[in-house]
Amino acid sequence: MKNQLMLKASDIMELTKSEIIAQANQMVFNFDVASKDPLEQLAMISKFQLLFETLEKGIKEKSLDDLHKLGGKFTKHGVEFAIAEVGTKYDYSNTQRWVELNNEIESIKAKQKEVESFCKVISSITTTVDPDTGEALEFIPASKSSTTSIKKTIK
């Protein structure tokens, strides 16, 4: 495997998955040693990701016919391609019982959202009385957590 910082397309075509991961890790290590501007590198990677995602979408559509002609499964340069049905969806809306249950679920979800909204804005344990039942209800402020990341927007 090559230990250079940049790969040519002809180099990457012969690498296995584990070699690609190792190469990426080596590139990160080389990046750290060279003390390059990390935001510049992240910007470049983000633009390449957009480029490759757009290319893949367009070429994938053109490749389906070829893959059908090859029997639906084919391996090239260590990449296995297979036609697959993905994102299967079912429509149950013609079944009355399902519609009734779904309406009940949606009603309960709406009530849950109200509780969530209330728990987000209170700052201490709060007790209220349900006007319909007279039951005392205790609400505890929602705990909040997040993960720090970097939001990237290509302009």
C-alpha cells in the first residue's frame, strides 16, 4: 500500500476496504504531522463528498440497465454490485381497523408532544391538576443533552 498523502484514481481501484481505511488513517496522521489547516482540509473533503454523492446518484441510475444485463450481481475492482429492492413501504390505509388504531396513536402522540413542550419550558418540578379527571399530575423539567459536531454548508 502506498504511504503518500494523495492517491490517484488508479491507485485506489486496487485497494481493499481495509487498505482504504488504513490509507485514510495514514493521511490523517500525515495531516497531523504536517500541521495543516484543519478547516481548509475539512472544506475540501466536504466539497469532494458533494461531488462524489452527485456523481454516484447520476451514474447509479445509468448502471442499473448494465447490472440487469449481467444477471443482477457483478463484482469489479473488489466492489460487489447487486440489484436490491430498498425502502419498501406498505399502505395499510384501506383497512378500517388500522385507520382507527392509527388515529388513536396520533391523538396520543399529540398529547405526548404537549407534555414534551411543557417539560422543556419549566425550570422546576411542577404539579398541575387535570381538569377532566381532577388528578394531580407532576411534571419534571426535561433533561437536555447534545453532541458537539461541525455543521458544514457548501455555498
